[in-house]
Amino acid sequence: MSTALDTVLNGLALGSVYALVALGFVIIFKASAVMNFAHGSLLLLGGYLTAVLHDRLGFAGALALAVLATAAAAGLIDWLLLRRLDPHAAHVLTILTIGVDILLMTDLTRRIGGDLLTLGDPWGSDVTELGPITVADSRIASILVSLVVIAAVFAVFRFTSWGLSLRAAAEDHEAAALMGIRLARIRTLAWCLAGALAALAAVFLAAFPAPGLERTTGQIALKAFPAAILGGMASPPGALAGSLLIGVTEALAAGYQSELSALGEGFGDVVPYAVMVLVLLVRPAGLFGTREAARV
């Protein structure tokens, strides 16, 4: 029983971090209808900046600067590259993000090399015993921080003029523009927010029990992509629910790998995509998605 509780708690912690990344996918998609495949390289950028700056600025200072720098980098991707193209050609812009990801990931991979970088987080390898459950302090921190940040993002969506403009733009770009909403600004701010969330997620993805930040850490963002898809690409609550589902399922698959050996040794790595396919077979629009109605 304690093993199962440990596994579920670790899955919730992992899912909470996936939620930060998946929320970035959803925010950008709502603002510009673009699937940002450069999200993994932005995550790695945030983690790398935190790792190289924490000795001089301390963990809090390095993280704050990394979040701001990654947000600025994401905004520049939109402002310098994507805004120059036809905003209605979402498929072209999506392909362009793949090229941006390759360029940025190649440079960061060259800089990191084969090293394992520590981010100087205050949790270290400490663990806490909660009755029969033993959980890493970094896991507890990831759940608490993610809850606060996600609640803040949802509050921004609900109670600020930017959030209202973003929701209006997601419903109908042309109508929102006619109402005086500055779509270009809304879109760039959405990219900045998504970049900031990715940088924050990198801290917990590289924290104990992970060995540290490595050049493949950015690929973990691809596991959050199925979470955004199965939740519904235009639904922030769906991204949260999908991330928790993916995190718990992946943790259970890893924790009971011996019982699932018939499915292959690396089954845990493909669980997010298997769950996504199964859900989409039942609900093609995702858990919280809605079907588009077409008049004829």
C-alpha cells in the first residue's frame, strides 16, 4: 500500500510540473493557433540559465533572471519571426517553431555537452516522511509551487483585461480585432508567459531525484504535449487534468515496470502517448474540448 501511495504522490508531483509546460502550449495555441514545438528548447534555456547563474546570484536571483530571460526569448520568437508571416497560416508558423527549436536546442546542447548541471535549488536530496510515505522535498515543492502559479495564471485569465482579451481572441480573432483588441500584443504576451512557465518547470524537472540538468531535459516537454492534446488544446483546465492523468499514469507504469514487462522495458516512456491515443479514440476533441459546429 505504501508503495502505491508513494507512486501516486510522485505521479501527482510530476503531473503538476507537466501542467506548467502544458499550460504554455495551451496559452500560445489560444492566442495564435500555433503549436509551439520550440517549447522544449525554451525549457532547457531556462534551466541552463538558472544553472550557470546560481553561484553568483543565488538560487532565487538566478531563477528570477532565468524566468525573465526565457520569457523575453519566447516573446522575441514571436515578435521577430512569427509576426512577420501571415498570422492566418498557423501550419506554416508551427513548422517554423520546429526550426527554431532545432537551432536553439543545438546551441544549448553544445554548451551543456555531457555535463550534469545543478541548479542550486534549496531542497537538495532531502526527503520527508509522511506516515508510511517517503517523498522528496523537491516533489512537495513542485506541487505547492505549481498550485500557486497555476492558480495565479487562472486568476489572470478570469479577472484581468489581458485574460479577457485572450479569451475573446481565442473565440474569434476577427471579431476581437474589430472590437479594438490588439491581437499582436496579446499574442506576444502569451508567448512570454509560456516561456516563463517553461523556465520554472525546468527547475523541478532537474531537481532530485533527477540527477540534474542535462542536454536531454528539454525533451521532457514532449511528454506534456500529449497532456495538452488530450485535455483539449484550447482548454487550460483540460491541460491541468490531462497533465495529472499523464503524470500518475507514467509514475504507475514506472513503479510497476516488472509487472508490465510483457509490454516492453521502455513502456513507461510511451505511456503518455498511449493514454493520449486511447482518450482521443473516445473523445476526439479531448477531455475538455468542444466540437466545432459548421453551418451548411
